[in-house]
Amino acid sequence: MRTSAVLAADQGHVEAQYKLALMLHEGEGGPVNLNEARVQYKKAADQGHVKSQFNLTLLLCEGGGGPVNMDEARILCTKAADQGYDKAQYNLAFMLNEGEGGPVDMTEARVLAKKAADQGDVDAQYNLALLLHAGEGGPVDMDEARVLYTKAAHQGYALAQYNLAGMLANGQGGPVNMDEARVLYTKDAAQGHVDAQNNLACMLSVDL
């Protein structure tokens, strides 16, 4: 299987280059070879293959198969994000938030996080909620933060459950709902979250 992928990749077939890179990356059909995976991802990425652009971004960020290159990673992630790839939009938002590979741009980070969140990316939903909650990259929007925390919490995202519980307990972004806050703190506490355990203990001690 890997041999046939090599033959097709050598003929310049972009999908074959991506599949070969993925096989080399994950050790399918033979040993892992991150150096060659990086080469094949680049060939496909140079032809605009969005998943190759994103996977090469990850290797460049991690130093897989060669040196770390955050500047090039940001350029590639931007290309993939511009094609609407939600994982790239979220990762680029993170890079803009942290100033990786270029200057910090919280406004654009918020825009990109929203694009990824709108496609259902749970990490983006949680991180966009954080930005809205704190008023970073734009105005505070407690209502929308609560909506997004709810979406992420319903997918089992522990930190979203914790933050949503706090909003419900304090009436932020909507009415107070102590019963639901208690349910969420209980779920989070069961996962070992110390702050949730403490908050749940407080609620139980005063019978909230």
C-alpha cells in the first residue's frame, strides 16, 4: 500500500502525496518517518492541499521531522484557515492570541475562533467564550459566552462545564440556575477538578 502511494506521489498526484505523508507520519504500512512526511506534506501543501498545509503546520510547530519554524507555520496555517478549515482557524486563532510566528492580534483571533466555533469545533467554542467573557479582542458579551460554554459543556468539555456553572450560579449572561450549576459542578468535580470540588462543597454546605 505504501509502495503504490510512493509511485503515485512521485508522479505529482497531490492526494497521493498527502496520503503518503500521512502514512509516514502515523507509521501506517511501515515505520514512522517524520522527515519524509514533512517533505511530502510540503509538496502537497505547495499545491494548495488544505490538510497538508495544516499537518505541516503542526510539524513545524513541534519540530517534527526538522527544526521548529513558527513563522512558516503561521503562514501555512493562514493559508489553510483561508480555505475554511476549522482546525486551522482555531490553531491560527491560538497563534494570534499567543503571538506565535508573528505579532499578537486579539481582534483577528476572535474572528477566527468564531469561524471555527460556528463549524462546531469544541475547542474554538470554549476559547471564543473565554474571549467574550473577558472582553479580549472586542467587547464583553456575557450572553454569547454563556451560549458557547453551554455548547462546549454539552460535549463534555470540563473547563466549559466549570465556567458555565459559575455563570449559572451568578446569573451572568442569563438567569440564575443553581440546580444546573450544581449538576455541572458535580460532573466537573467527578473528573478531579479541585475548584469544582470546592465550589460544590460550598453549595452543599449551605444547601444551595
